[in-house]
Amino acid sequence: MEYGKYCTDCGAVRPASAFTRDKRRKDGLAFYCRDHARQRVRESKLRRLGPPQSRHRLDRVVPDGSKWCPDCDQIKPFNDFPGTRANASGRHTYCKPCHNARGRATLEKQGGSRSYHLKRRYGITADDADQMLKHQGGLCAICRAAPAVHVDHDHATGAVRALLCFNCNGGLGQFKDDPGVLRAAADYVRFHTLSQHVLAACAAAGIGPVRAIRPGEPPVGSDRRPGGRSTSTRTTGRTSGSRRRKTAGEADG
């Protein structure tokens, strides 16, 4: 039969299994039960060192469907905690208000949300971006007309190149940063712009109708197709005469 021991903090007799071992005492058991011994240690540490840097659940009773927030030291329903796959519970450690407060503190430590996102995505600070903008005169590095509002970077290496406007930055993305395709697009626009000027000049001079020639297209009036072989046969007078004599000889025969 298990004997018991009186705990002064409990004010009642507790079973021996509720006490830790202590060889210094005659009965071999600690003076206080386990629960009150831990509580006394925590209170003593709090008096000596102050509040802990990180909180622990300790002996709090957390019902099912609820979770304890270390920052506000409150037990709240699961719905009051942001969802995450990182924890086994499927919820973040801190409740939504405390989670948001920690996020704001992190942004402020990084110099604000702008610096935080620039550093995380491009590896530069807000001061670096401001220096680039000042060096470019506040204008896009390509068109030199619109305000530079986007950080352009090499998608292969991640290196930051310059600051661009919305249209130029989007255009590079659509052409996948391919110099060959960009040059082809420039030649295409230049050709058709020149063709329009020629047509306008012809119309002003009373020459027409004139149809614009597409790149690689044969001259007007030719049956030849681009890249095709000529099917016409050139004839001379000698060849024509020989053909007539041969035809006449066949008829006489």
C-alpha cells in the first residue's frame, strides 16, 4: 500500500508518487509535491531574472479545439490562429493579433515594408533603389520617358539590372529577354514604318495604286515565289527558228 506525505502548499496529504526524490531527507522525498515544487522554482526564477524571453505552455489546461498564445498568454479557439502547414496542429504559434504585431515589428526592423520586400526579392535595400532612381533621373532606363517604378533583374542569375517603367518591364518579360527576338521585333516595326512613309509619298505624288511589299516578297509582277526556283524557259531567235524548221519537217514527212 502506497503511503502519503503532507504538502504544506497543498494543505493536504498527497501520495508518495506525487513527490520527487530527495536523498537529503529521511523519508527520501522532497518537501513539496511536484506541482508546487515546479511552481516555486518558476516564481523564484521570475524574481531573479524577470519575465522569460519566450513563454511555455507550462501547466495550463488547454481544451480541445483551442490553443494557447505565448505572446498574449491567452487560450483562444483554433479559428483565432492563422493557418499553416508548418505545425502539426495546422495553426501558427501566435494568435492573429499577435501574429500581425510580430509581422509589423519585423518590417520595421528591416526599415519598412518597401525595404523588406526589396531585400527579400532582389537583395537590395530601399536606399540602393533610391540611388539607382537618382542616377537614372527618375526615368525608365529603356524608353527614358516614363517614370521608373519597377526593378528589372536577370531571371537566370537574379542580378538587378536597372529600374524600368511598367510597359518596358512587361515588354521584356513578354519577349523572355531574348535579344534576337527583340531585334527582329525592332526590324519589323522599322520596316513597316518605312513602308507607310513610302506609300504616303507615292500617294502625294499621284503615283498609285502602290501596294506595300512584305519582307522577303518578290517584286510586283513576278510569278516567282520567295525561295522557289524559276519555271520559265528563256528562248532565242535561233531556238525558235530551229523549232519551226523541225515542226515543218515533221509536217512534210
